[in-house]
Amino acid sequence: MENTYETMNGILSAQKKHFIKEGAPSIDLRVDRLNRLKALIMDNRYDFVEALNSDYGNRSKNASLMTDAYTIVPEIDNAIKNIKKWTKVDKRSSNFPMGLLGAKSYVSYEPLGTVGMISPWNFPVNLGFGPLAAIFAAGNQVMHKPSELSPLSAALMKDLCDKAFDETEFATFLGGPEVGSSFTKLHFDHLLYTGSGEVAKHVMQSAAQNLVPVTLELGGKSPVVIGNSADMKVSAKRIMFGKTMNAGQICLAPDYVLVHKHKKDEFISEVENTVKEFYPSIKDNEDYTSIINERHFDRINSLITDAKEKGAHINQINPSNEDFSQQEFYKIPPTVITNTTEDMNVMHEEIFGPVLPVVTYENINEALALINSKDRPLGLYYFGSNKDEEANILNNTSSGGVTINNVVGHIQQKDLPFGGVGPSGIGRYHSYDGFKNFSNQRAVFKDIGFKFDKLFEAIRPPYKGSIEKVLKSLLK
Ligand code: NAD
């Protein structure tokens, strides 16, 4: 069946009716949904790995097992373990003197209803299923639109989810931007979008027509600052692990590096050593992932060409001197760019590929000024053991999250909220913060008993004079 606005709206209506009829799902049902999800991922992990490999042309099967199977599980287990604690009524204090007279205040975490979810192609399983830990724990139903750029993974996700879940619990809709655009017009109770900032503008505008609240998980240029106290060998290994995983097609990939001018050569030499160690060859190396398609391959290559034309030095790290002009898949070897200037596209567009500009500074404040001249990024990374320098960087920059002495790591911590700030995103999910993000945090106040009603006479008409004395006495 074609996914038109009308057909998708039919499923949304069915979900809404079901929710009104059945009420908030029990804890047992939520745990059951989470367990079904976990089993679905783990039982079919090798099929997912194969589908991802076909979608990409070549995607590291080892990395896929890690990123699109095993790393989703702790998030689900964490939700199952904590769901009773999270769903408990959250007691708050009541204003003076009502609290003393028996009034009660609390926050009750209630499901929102149906959460719409649009996910991208770079980690199709992780970003399609990972958010469900918090969404299901909060008792919601879901309608999902995966990316058309990873069609085999998307079809497999749909097939398995259609079998494991009733369509009133979880429904999947395949299709591209047209389906995505109709999807965002639906009157969801919340819409979670993961993808680029450009599309997010359309998503938010469309959701605004129905005042649907949004969580936007976007990207940006996540900088790495290397201090002089950093171990260059270890830093290069950690940075290049993050930059070459999924060929740099990671929202949190280190986008560019800032290093002291006297340490630049040492750092680049360690980057070269690392690449040779990780990938002695690239073209037929199954653990070196391809760029998803020709459009993105051309986009990344044009960033390199533009930088070169404007005077940058391009250092393509190609350990076996392979010829990349003819190749079966879209592979781009790790490429370091130096002598950059701010008029180069590579310095203001999110790279989303295995290309690493290395910019030098003489004084750390120059690094801070460059970071602060750009949009606030999703991640920020500092390498070094100088506590004052670390504090200076953290206190004088802003980003959605920070990892110190590594890259990407904060997203993997199951108890930290994940999200961006400003153009890198709106809202936070993962763990308890995710549970709250996908809950209606309903504020409940139970007033004092009827027998104390006389107390209110002091603030109710008819007024015999000014009530200011009473109001002042309440300012305690
Ligand atoms: P994209 O924006 O091109 O596509 C994402 C999704 O949006 C797809 O499902 C697509 O079909 C859908 N879509 C496209 N046009 C649409 C429209 N007009 N209306 C509604 N939906 C539409 O993004 P992408 O290329 O798939 O992903 C790359 C971007 O995502 C990068 O910027 C990256 O940093 C970001 N990202 C962020 C996170 C995060 O968690 N913060 C994770 C992964 C990727």
C-alpha cells in the first residue's frame, strides 16, 4: 500500500483510538515491548549486518555488529531496569502554608500517545530502534519513517517490526522525502527527527502547523582541541577511530582538529601511522566502509577539490598506493587537509566523511575564537591533562555534549542525556532524560481539605481593604 497522508493518518487514528480505549500501558506491557525489541535486534543481527553491507556497497560487518546491534542493547536494558523508578510519582513541595495543611504536589509521568519518528541512513538500526528504549518506557506508541537511502535495512526493520508489534504499537512507513513530508503533517503527540539541519527546518515548520512538539537530533562541525599536554599517539588513534568508523559518516564525528603549530607535524605523522595500522589497504578492505551513495561521494570530493583550489594542502593517506579512480564502491581514503582558510567549504559545512582539516593555533584562545565563530556543535572534544586548559575550553564554548580525551564517547554513556544545542539540535533523549522527554510531565496539586476553606477568605472578595499584608506574609 502506498504511504499517502491519508493511509498514514488512518493508522494514526487507529493508534489514538487504541490509546484512549486502553489507557496508559502497564509497566509489564512496556517491558514486554522492550524485550520484543531487544530480541528482534539480537536474533536478527546478522541479517541486519548483511542488509547494511548491501545498502552501503561495503560496510564493515564488525563495526555494524557494534554500532547497529550490541550498542543498542544497554540502552534497552537500562530502561527495563529503571522503568519502575522512572514511572513513580515525583513528589514536590507545596507552597507555604498549604503544605503544612496537607496539600500535595507531585509530577506524574504520563505517555504522550503516538510519537512520530524519522530516522537517517548513517546508523539505520541504531537510530531507528535506539530511541524506542525511552519512547516505549514512557508508554508511547510509535510511527516510524526510516531513510530511503538505506532501503534494505529499512525494509528488514519494517518486516520484523510488523511481525513483532501490532500496528497500534509500532508501525513503519517506507519512502523518501515525499512520504517524509506527508508524515510531518500528521497530528502526532510528538515528533522525533534525526537528520540534517536543512531538512529539520521543513520538519519543524510542518509540525508547527499542528503545534506538534519536536525533538530534533541534528549534526554540525564538532571540533577537537588538542592541548600540548596530550599524548599525540594515543590522541591520533582515538580521533582516527572516530573519524574512520563508518567512513566518518557519524553525527558526532570529529569534524576538524585544532593543534598547536609546534605539534602539528607530530600529530599528522601519528595520524598516518594510525591509518596504516588500522587499514593496511583500503579499496578491498571490508572493514573500511564506503560512502553511502554517489551524491555524498561527490559532495565530499568536492569539499576536497574546493579546498585544494583555494590553496589547502591535501594529504590522502593511502597505505598501499591503491588507485581510487576506478572502484566498485564509493570509498574515499582518510584525507588530512592543512593550510585551510575560512573561505573553504570544508571549514563551514559539516564534512560527514573521512576528511580531517587540521588547523593550527599559537594560543589556545585562537582555537576558542574559531570554535565560537561557528554554530554551536553537537560534540566538542578536548585532549590533554591540563585541568586549567580543560576548564577554559569548557567554560568558554558551548556544545550539545563533551568528551574529554576521546571522541564520540558521551553518546555511549547510558546515563547521560544526548542532544544538540541551537543548530545542532533541540531536546535530549537517552535514559531518564529520554523518558522525561517522551512523557507528559503532568503537574498535579491537591489542595487543602474543605474544612480549612476559611483560610481563602483572606484573598477572596469582597475585600475590606488592601490584601497586601496577607500577600506579604505568603512570601516565605
Ligand atoms: P536527511 O535529513 O537527508 O534525511 C533524514 C530523514 O529525513 C530521512 O528519513 C529522509 O527520508 C527524511 N526526509 C528527507 N526530506 C524530508 C522532508 N522534506 N520532510 C520530512 N522528512 C524528510 O539526513 P541524512 O543525510 O539522512 O543524515 C545526515 C545528517 O543527520 C547529518 O547532518 C548528521 O549529523 C545528522 N545526524 C544526526 C544524528 C543525531 O543523533 N544527532 C544522528 C545521525 C545523523
